[in-house]
Amino acid sequence: MSLRKSLPLSPLRPLLPPLTARSRLEKHLDTLFKITHSSNFNTSIQALMLIQQVAVSKYLAVERFYRTLYESLLDPRLITSSKHALYLNLLYRSLKNDVDVRRVKAFVKRMLQVVTLHQASFTCGILYLIAELGATFPDLKTLLTEPEQDDDDGEEVYKDVVEGGEVNGNGERSEPVTKRTVYDGRKRDPEYSNAQQSCLWELVSIRPCDQSPLPPYTNIYRCHSWSISTLPSQHSLRIFWSRKPHSPSRTLPTTR
């Protein structure tokens, strides 16, 4: 029996905060987040889709949702999942509605890091998704156009000693050293991975060849444009084999 029912007329009852709908919703969200780590990855995708709708509409557990979605890209169960279409749709809707460009850049880098583990169909879907995000977030082009900050560029640099610097054991005054922020893909929170300070080096590993099903996406690699004019249906396996050059057929000897 709860304290409210046991003391219905007690003066302590007004002091107890009522169980609001928001607190009940947060309790259900905790259950959904536990489901995302279940053994069935297809169920986890459906739970993430429900969490995404609640997070956007009620603005609850937004950072936790993006952190869980960011971790799901490294889940080995994603490789054998049969719900790739639902998962890509979830990624697209979640990232398109995001307001933090730093987080979107971190997702783009991680998506390109894991595509080499998947089939060509999933890789094409990821590249098409990134191209669509490039149209929504023009700042993504900085991952291709702006170089990384490098303090050591091979040239000799003279720095003045700043007054108030620390004195080492030899009695010499040392210069204060500023720590350079670099990309760290091991961060749990994507917005703190410093992805905006890096470049898309991951594109080098998926550079398309002549007979690859990825030629329509080479404009991303060549920094020409982030837009893709063709539809994903034009990159099916049937169209791929129709483009593949066939070896000339051998003529069988005729018997008399």
C-alpha cells in the first residue's frame, strides 16, 4: 500500500508531489532504452523509432537518444539485420531534425567508417543518405573543403616567451602549451568527438572502381557536389549486372 492511500487525510499528503504524465513518460522511456540493448536488433530498431518520435515531440532524453543511435552503428547485429530500410529511415529522420551540426558531422564520419563491413546495398543507402543530409546541412562541405589544423607543418616557427610561464627544474621559463583538439571516435557523445575538426578521410577506403555499383556517388568523393540526381532504384543489382561487361561467348565446334 502506498503512502498516499495509507494517509488519505494526513497533512503530509499535500507535500507529496503528484506523479505527473511527464514522469510516467520518462519511466516508459527508460524501459524502451533497455529494449534497445536486447538480443533482437529488429526490436531495438522499432524501439528507437518510438523513442525518436517521443524525443522530438516532447523533447525528452534527446541527448540519450542520439547517444544510443550513435552506438548502434557499431553494433555487430546491424550487419545481419533484415531491417536495413527501417534503420536508414530512422537515421535520416533523426539527423535531418537535429539542430547540432557537430553531432551530424560525427554521425557522417561513423557511418562512413562502418560501411566497409556491410553489403553494397547498405553502402549505397548510407551514401545516398549523406548526400541528402548535405542538402539540409550545407556546413557538411567543410569536412571536404577545409583542412585539419596542424601545428607542425614542417616550417620553423619562432614563439615569444609569455610572461608568467611556468619554471621547470633547470630554472628556465617554459612556454605554455595549448592542447590541439583532434577527432576522437571513441567518445560516447557524438557532439564531443570533435568531428568538425577532422576531414572525411573515410571516403578513401570506399573509393569506387569502374565496375562498382557506386559510380553515381563519386561526385561526393571528388568534392564537386553533395547532390545526387539519380534515384536509388537506378542502382539495383539487375542494373549493375546490365552495366557489367560480359566476356565474349565461345562458339562450340560443329560436328558433322
